[in-house]
Amino acid sequence: CIRDSLRTNPAGGTDADDVAQDRLLYLRGKRDFSTRNFRGRNKRLGDIVNSGPVYVGKPALNWPDTFPFPDTSPNRYTDFKNGPDASRIEMVYAGANDGMLHGFRADNGSEELAYISGNLFSTAPNAGLHYLTDPDYIHRYYNDLTPTVSDIYADLQDGSGETWRTILIGGQRGGGRGIYALNVTDPLLFSAGNAARVGVWEFSNSDDADLGFTYSKPQVGMMNDGSWVAIFGNGYTDTGAGEAKLFILKIEEGVDGWDFASGDYIKISTGVGTPGNRNGLATPALADLDGNGTIDRAYAGDLEGNMWAFDLSSNLDTGWEIPNNRPLFTTEGNLPITAQPTLSKHPTEVDIPVPQPGANEPNVMVFFGSGQYLVNADKTSSNLDHFYGVWDRGDDERNSGHLVQQTWQTCFTNVETGATVRVLSNNNVDYASGGKYGWY
């Protein structure tokens, strides 16, 4: 597939292998092709638009040294933080629309790593990486999502056994329907000869048709069954059922390929969306409710204006579900939710667990806004969007009628500049006895 993609010419025909080889050299940064009708280029690095840079230095997360995490030396996270990797090469990673995930040394900017996910290759005339060499090229997105980096305790089948690693999960946003995982623990291993140790796995629409364009930024953590996972929404414009779905990929299981039937990954469907009216789930926010470091709950919004709560507290993956199969909240006018929510424990209401009277678990405040900026029509949208603070106390199907409205109010006019200063109202929300679930 990669060779066929590189041999594809602008007319859709097939070039000889020597032309394909030159296209590969072009993608790797060579600029002088006087005998080829390739697009001219002044820079070796492609444009970086929506992929923010991620710095990776010494391990610095806060995974606990208590069960269910490794709790004995030398396998504790503290041992990893204070071990040889504390002095590893500092790196900066970013995705670019030359199709590559780039890794640069933080001290001098030299490129140590460039990775291309296989799903970006194509034999279509105006797609694939060969299209970057087309003289009539019009900008496309390829590798456009900010990567996620985390430390995990896993066996990635590279000969090192089960140990702490630093893993990078990348996606493509509007550039493709795929994500990928790289082992970036030791930058000294970044070489062509170690490619199999650095590249952990890829997961794309060809593995599961319910995966759309990967706008949802993967989140990494440990589940209550002990598995380390990447969690993300299915994104937009899938080619499957059209429903908004939460994907939970077990990182270790993908090393030898993906088998849904074997439980290598889990999909939790909201049931909302059809092939004729495709929905999609945005970036989730994860909650550790009992403080032991594992993921107990996730929240994510969809294009139909639903904020979903996912119960992930079971120690069996078969128990991960949407409570009552209903959304936590639906926005005014069903306007879409496309950004990751922010979570906090309720600031004034104490936890009352089930089965006590007045139970309010999980007692989480979920903050989010409506709106989207995905298609051309969004540029001229006049939708009246809102920002919400919704109390998750175990109920579902809440709407703005269950909230207290806040409004912008004129406070005063600056005499010198004539500018009007506005403040937000502070209308009281009676959580304890007023039956209210927050504000908007």
C-alpha cells in the first residue's frame, strides 16, 4: 500500500519505482528534484496548525506507589522517576501536515524522530502523501492533533518485559481516521533499526468502521480491571453505524493487532446517530472518584448536544456502561458539544453515597460549552450558544430547565475610554433543597 501510494502520480496513474523512491526522498526533506515535476518547497518541515507541541523530559507524573499500581521496588513509579530516565534527552513532539509526527531535541532543535501512520497512504489522486509532491497541491490536513504523552506500566513485547514506559498516542484530527502509539521512553533508541521497538501499534477506520476523523484527543490511564488504556470519542464522519461512541483501547492488547471479539478494545455506544445523520463523540474528561488512581467515570459531549456520563467503575470491562442509557444533560437547542469538559468535585455539597437517603454520588460538577467550528457553515453561524455548569448527582436527562440562568450585566462605563464593563450575575443556585442542578 505504501509503495503503491508513492507510485501514484497526479493523473491517478502509476509511476515507476525510481519516481516513487524520489517521492520518498522528497517527503524526507530533499528539495532538489530538477528532473521531476514535483511541487517546489522552501522548507523541510510541513505546516503545524492544530497540533500543539508537547514537551517530554524526566518522568514527572503522579502515579501512586500503592496497589493497584506497582507497589514494590524496583517497579514503583517513584523508582522510574528517579532512575536512569530522569536524565534522558528532553524532547518536543508535534504533528505536522507533512503527515509526520516529529520529535525534536529540546536543547538544539535537531529532529530525532519522524513517524508516518500507515492509514495516511492512499492511491487516490488528491490524497495520500504522494499528493504533497503534486505541483497543483491544495492544502490538506494530515497529522493535525496534539499528541498525548503518559507513563504506563506495561509489556509492549519489545524484549524489556513489563516495566514503566513513556508512551505517545497521536491522532490526525481532520487529516484522517486513525490514531497510533509510539514508545518514546528513550530517545537514544530512535533509529530505523529500532523502528519495531518505537512503533507500538496503529488503530484506524480499517480496524473499526465506527472510528471517524480523530478530533477526540486520547486520554491515558489505568482502568479498574488493571489494564492501561487510551480512551477517546469516535470523532466525526465515521463509516459505520453513525452513532456517537466511546472507544477504550487496551494498550498492551494492540501490540499484536486488534480483535474486538477478544476484548482488545471496548466500544460504548450512546445509541444516538444514524448513517443518514451521523453523530460523533468529542474528547472525554476522566474522573478518579475514589482517589486510588484508576478511572471511574468519563464525560464527553456529542454533536446532538448531549453530555454523556460513562460509568467505568467496574473491575470487569463488561460492566462499563452509560447509566440508564440516557444522557446526563442536553443543551439548549441541541447545539453540539465539541470541546472537552472540565470536572471538579462539588464545592459545597458533601458526598452522600448510595444507599443513604439523599444520595448524590458521584457528586461531580461538569463544565462545558456548546458550539462547533468544523465545517464552512460554522463561520457564519448565529446560533445562541451557552456555557453550563451541571451537577452530576446520579440523575440523567437534565436540561436548562433544571439550571439557574446567569446573564451578563452592565456594571459601569469607564469615563475615560467610554468602554462598558460587564460582569456575570451571581444568581443563587439552591443545590441542597431547591432541586437545582447547576447554572448556565
